[in-house]
Amino acid sequence: MTAVGTAASPRTAIRRDLAIESLRGLAIVLMVAGHVIGGDATRGMTVADDSPWRLSYVFLEDIRMPLFAALSGFVYAFRPVSTSPGYGRMVTGKVRRLLVPLVTVGTAFFLLQSMVPGTNGAGAPSEIWRVYVYGTGHFWFLQAIFLIFLAVGLLDLWGLLRTRRNWIIAVAATSVLYVLVLLPDAWDVFSVNGAIRLLPFFLLGYGVHRYVPNPAPAGIILPVAVVFVGAYVLRVLEIVGAVDPADAAERASRIAVGLAATLLLLLVRNWIRVGFLAWLGQFAFAIYLLHVFGSAAARLALGRFGIDGELPVFVVCMVAALGLPILFEVTLGRIRWVSWAFLGQKPWRARSSAPGDPAAGRVREGA
């Protein structure tokens, strides 16, 4: 999401949009915290399903990755596809940015889980093909967001998102698609279910950039906040078992929470300008890709020293999960082939990325 510069350093040539980078930093912290805790009692900190840690994971499940997708759409809208050659360049860039790390980092992740005890094993080495076909662990997002870029690029190429009305229809239609369509696991090739889930949020971020004024008027923010509170209360009741909706109704509740939450965060983004989060947001893609190595190493080290308290484990694993990828990017990531192979960056510009990348780089301020 870096603006393409000249010979000048990106750090000096571009003013950063602290609001968007702060949101990106917030998104990566929420995502890492969720993975440190673990999605069930067999992963991460292996806490019980009824523990406050697990509830914190579940309560934010409908916001974490939708926020990432919305930010991807917001930044893609800086330079949407408008020509066939432009679409081809976009696809080529996304192959490098998303699919190359899927292969390299995904392979390393699978081998680590398969061979190192205590790392939430991924399965036998013969199952490694599943990383590339179905997505393993957090790598499903790379596949899903790649499919989303392909789809939204085509919508732009065909001129189907040129008006606010068309944009609203697209968000509504893809939301209904998510509610009604859930492929069986065996058919969920290349994380199609994940793409269907996140497409409305990508489009939401895209349209907020293009069609919603900044700063947003209170007449928009207040109703969105009310809808979010109502939808979230209902979702919490579902999570704790006080309400037992049908599958389609539950999915409608989940997407309502996600859309309201991400829209509200984007609308009030100028209120969320936190220096540390903005700094962290610069490294969000590296953190996304590599955080599991840091958290796993920290968890194993703590186990060797007999430290198993939930709070110290969470804090140390969070620090390692955030810190190790940053250290990797500012050291080994400066080597061109390493930057290309493991971070998907252009080999001639280690800290650069094409507009629309899901979690990396910088954004022009006020663009």
C-alpha cells in the first residue's frame, strides 16, 4: 500500500495516513491475540472453551479478519483496475505478494508443526499439499483475499462499481451470498468459503473510500453505532447460548456485526490515531505471515522453564509474535531474495508494495 515513489526513501517521500495505519495496527494486534489464545482447547494457549480467554476470542471473531478485508478494499480503491493491462498487472502483483509467501512460509509453517512437538501439529508430511489447495492455519486468508482481488478487479474492469448505488447493491448481494452459501469442506478449494465471507467487507472498505466523505457526518456515524450495538448484543446472546438461531440466521447475525463494526471503525478512523499502532501497522503483513513462529517458540521456551500461568504466557507470546516478524523484516528482510520469497515484496524495493496489498506498506495521507 505504498505510494510508488522515486529514488527518495519511502520514509521521507510519503506522508503517512496515521488513521489507516493505526487501524491496521489494531487489526494485527487483534489477529495475533486471537491466534495466541487459540481457536479451541487444542490450540494456542490450550485454555478451556468456557474460559474468559476463549470468550474474548469468540467475541471478536466477527471483527478481526473482516477489518483486515475492509482495509484491503479501502486501500485498493486508491488505484482500482480500469484497463485490461492494468488487471493483468494487478494479478501478477498479487501472485507475488500473496501466493509466493503462501508457498514458502506456508511450507515452513507446516513442516514446523509436523516435526516439532508442542506446536499444535498440522498432520503427516504427506498432507503438505493441503496448504496450497485448502489453506492451513491462517494461510487461508492469502487464498481468500487473492480470489477477492480477482473478483473485484473484474467488477471494476466491467464498470460495475462506478456508482454509489451499484456499490451498495454489491455489498448487499455479497452479504446475502455469504448467508446462503456454505460449501462443504471438501469443496472449499482455495478457501472459497473464506472469500465469500470476506468479499462484502472488502467491498465495504472500497466504497467507504470512494463514496463516503471524510470526516463522516454524525448523521451517518450515529445510526451505524446503534446498529452495531444492537447486532452485537444479539450475537453475544447467541454465543453464550441464550438464543439458538437457525444456521442462516446466525450467519446473518455474524455478518451484520462485522459490517457494522468495520464500517464504524472506518467512519471514526480519524479518532484512532495511535503512534504505536501506526508504527506496528507498517509491519502488519510480515507479522501476519510469521507471528506463529514467534508465538510457538515463546510457548515452547516458557514450557521448558515451567512457566504456565495464562497471563505471563499470553504476554510473552504476544511480544514474541509481534517482535520476531518485525526483527525478521528489518534484518533478513533487507536481503532481496528473502524479501521476495518470504514477504512477497518486489526484489528491488524491500519495503514497497502495490496499492491494495492486504496488510503492508503505507498510504498517502488525505488521498
